[in-house]
Amino acid sequence: MRPVSVYRCQACGFQAGKWYGRCPDCGEFNTIVEERTAPVRGAGAVRRIAPAADPASGTIPVRLAAVSAAGAARVHSGVAELDRVLGGGVVPGSLVLIGGDPGIGKSTLLLQASAALAREAGPVLYVSGEESSAQVKLRADRLGLAAPELFILAETQLEAIEAHVTASQPRALIVDSIQTVYLGDLESAPGSVSQVRECGGRLMALAKGRGIAVFLVGHVTKEGALAGPRVLEHLVDTVLYFEGERHATYRVLRAVKNRFGSTNEIGVFEMTDGGLKEVANPSAMFLAERPRGAAGSVIMAALEGTRPLLLELQALVTPAHFGTPRRTVLGADYNRVCLLLAILEKRAGIPLQNQDVFVNVAGGARCQEPAADLAIAVASASSYGERPLAPDVVVLGEVGLTGEVRAIGGLETRLREAAALGFTQAVVPRSSLVAGARYPLTATGVTTLEEAIGLLVG
Ligand code: TYD
Ligand code: MG
């Protein structure tokens, strides 16, 4: 059979019969690449449904109640923060994709996790397509990892990896990274959409067929999407992102898709000389360098999944020297901050049209929740008036366009975290307060932004 060329967009997977400079589907430029498709072997590619009477086929409908879920028992990876993000441990037979910028620490995390997993659960095969076995060994030595059941394989051809898995029967397989492995049958280059998708599919079959947990490392492009393997996000069971600022030492592992647990769960690590250390109390870490009694600094309690996290929001308001005032936002949502500044101007009478405003979430953290609205607005008002808040108060609430303070979720959890770190007062939406409830600190309800400003920095 004559090999057929298809032209495929490397960003979205769109397939065309001819080359385009711009993908007609997703609109990206220069992403269409020619790929030679392997001829389809045999006409039996489409599986026919077996006769319902044949119990051996495994494709007959079964009562949900009769399905055994025994295979889903979780194994602890030995890295508690990773277990938390996975939803309570590693599920045998699951396929997990870990994405992140180059150099953020994906290989370090997985090497530490596989050593711990090898001690807890049995043999683990770590396939490195980017580093030689000696490089991995050097790193393991530096991290002080010792695990007799951890096997290293420097290989990029998927057929060979499959053969080694069949031969050594590991409990878990790590592929670092999916962009370096390739199938010899396909003519396109490693890392292209068709290679990544085919390899992903084969590894999925391997995971499900043998009941081993498979972790794939995926690199992220500068736009923030998993390069090429966006197609993989649909296929895999769990997608985790490992993120953080390169200059800051802490790293956050975040679930964006999880078939075995909740998303929005985060794990916090610190990158040290001795590898990644789990941070059991991230709130304390983010508040460590908080200035006390400084104007423009407000503490809020964010909720990441089920985990409350105290963050310091900072604002700096200074007179603008040029025509259009500047708005610079780091770690929070730019449009929300602009909206809040307009509300401050209109509803609280704070003239900001000739002021530069800089908003920052301290420590390089990120906070996109509406529950941070009130803290951002109060921080701006505090900086504008040079009036610091009391040091032991947390501020929570969403702010609407009329300046009303709206209810937020998870109030109790947030207040408990704040109380645990020594805060004694909270300013919260009145509608979130439950009559008769006992809160771990003094919670004052407010209904408008103006009221909150009067109370805190008036
Ligand atoms: P790595 O795991 O290789 O990143 P990725 O696989 O995501 O590309 O992490 C490399 C970075 O981590 C590198 O910049 C050095 C840093 N690092 C430490 O600071 N301490 C350590 O113990 C290790 C192993 C790495
Ligand atoms: Mg790496």
C-alpha cells in the first residue's frame, strides 16, 4: 500500500489533505506538519461486536452493582503531597500525565516518588529518554535515594520499552518524557502529534492491560499548553501540572483532571539542595516574610480544593506621572483588579484615575478566586490612604459591581486555618455568616465594600 501523507496541526491535532500556513481549525500559524501515516494493517481494524451470548468476549453489558472495583485499591507513593493530589494514592492501572515547564522539577519529583514507590510496592521501571542512566544515578545519589527495586532504562523506542515491561513486570512505569518516545512504525518525528497520540494510546493499553500505574512526563510550551500532547489530555486518567516561579523555591502540583479524585487539589513542595521537600504547612511559608503594620498588605484565606491557604495580597498605589495610569498585576487576575479599582472609585469614592496601581500576591503565589476581591480592594484603599490594617485580621469576600460584598464558599475551613496561624479577627461577607454558628475567631460580617473599608482602614 502506498504511504499516505496527511498534514496535521501540532497544536490541536487538526488533519488536512494539504499544507496550510495557518491552521483552519485553531488559527495557529506554522503548526501544520506533514506526516506519513503507516498503512492500516488488515481490514479487521474495526472490531465487530461479539455475539451477546459469548461471555468470553468481555464486552457484554454487566450490572454496575456486579462490577468488582477491587483493582482500584490505592498504593501510597511515599510522597504524601503527590498522594493527596492523586486523590489518596496511586491507582494501579491508571495513566497519569505530569506537565510543567522544563527545569521545574518533574524528573526530580518522579525520581523521588519512584524510589519511595519501589520501597513500598515493588519493582518500578523509570524510563529516561532525556538523560542517560549515569545522569539519573548521579541525581539519585545526590538526593540520597536508595531503592533496590528501582530499575532505570535509557530508551526511547516504545516497542523496546513494552518488551522490558513484559519481561520485568514492574508495579509502576515512569516515561520521562512522552515527547521523546516514538514508535518505529510511524514515520513522523518523536514529539509530533501522531507519535505522542499513538504512544499515549499504547501506554494506556499497557496500563489497563497489566494493571500497572504509568506516569508520563510532558513538557509545556511557552504559551502554557502541553506541547503536542493536548491530544493526550482526553486519553489519560489524570493530568497534573507542576508549576512555580523559577526564582522562587516552592513548587505547586495541581490536578486539572482526575478520574479518581477531585481536581483543584494541590500539593506544595520546596526545591532544596536535597531535592523536593514536602511542605506540610504552606500558609506559614507564604506568610513567613509578611511585614507587620505596613499599608497595602492584606491577608486572605484562599481555598485550593479542600486545602485552605493563607496568602498575603499587596497593593501599591502611587501618583501617576504620565497620562494613562499603570495597572500591573502579579499573581491575581488582571481584569478583576481593574474592575475592583473602578468599583473603589465609583462606590467608595477613592480617586484612582491619576494613580498607578501595582497588585502582587506575595511569595510568587497565585490567587484567582473571587473570594480575594475584598482583600485586593482593601489593600488598594489601605495603600492609597497609607493606613495599615491591624496585623491579626484576615479579609474575605467577593465584591460585586454595585460595591456589595457577596457570599463565599468554605468560610469555616478558611477561618479555621486563619485561627490556626494566630489570626484573631476576620472581616467576611455577612451573608456567609450562619446565625448561632461558633467561629474559631471573631468574624465581623459586612454587606458593602464601603463598610469594610470604614471598618478596616477608616
Ligand atoms: P528537573 O527535575 O530536571 O526538571 P524537569 O524534569 O522538570 O525538566 O529539575 C531540574 C532543576 O531542579 C534544576 O534547575 C536544578 C533543580 N534541583 C535542585 O535545586 N535541587 C535538587 O536536588 C535537584 C535534583 C534539582
Ligand atoms: Mg526532566
